[in-house]
Amino acid sequence: MPAAWCEVHHVDEHSHGGPTHTDNGVLLCWSHHHNLDRSEWQIQMRDGVPFVKAPRWVDHRRIFRPVRSRNAERERIRRRRREKTESHREAPVLEV
């Protein structure tokens, strides 16, 4: 979703002493921003990186996982593919 369509959510609520700083904010759509407190989703900030814990019906282990952008995820996949291709090129050729 484009950032212009989102609202900033303070992970550590400002009303409870949380800072009003970008390291404490995540972008959420209107619906998720206004319903987060009533849902089973949880968000933590760790060194400015949001970590999300999904409800049990989504993730039975209920562990906090770092949030990655689609672009970062695509780049990670591309990097893995390049490394795989390069390792195949470097493999020695066996002669029979």
C-alpha cells in the first residue's frame, strides 16, 4: 500500500510515554491502525525495526518476526539465486 494511504502507528504509545520518533512508528492502513488493539497481532520495535507477532491461527509458534519490505525480500531472493548460479559455475567438471 502506498505510504500516502497509511497512518503512522506509535508502537510504544505516546500516551504511555512512548517517543514520537520514526524509530517508534510503523505505517499501517486505516483499518489495521484502528483495530490493532482489538486484534491478536502484536508489534515490537527493536533498534528501529518492527517485529510482528501473528495470531495463533496464522503462526502456531507465535514468535516475533522482523518485517521486511517487498523490495528487500525480492533483493534477498535475487541474491540467493545469484549465489546459487555462481556456485554451479564454480563446480569442477568431472571428466570420464
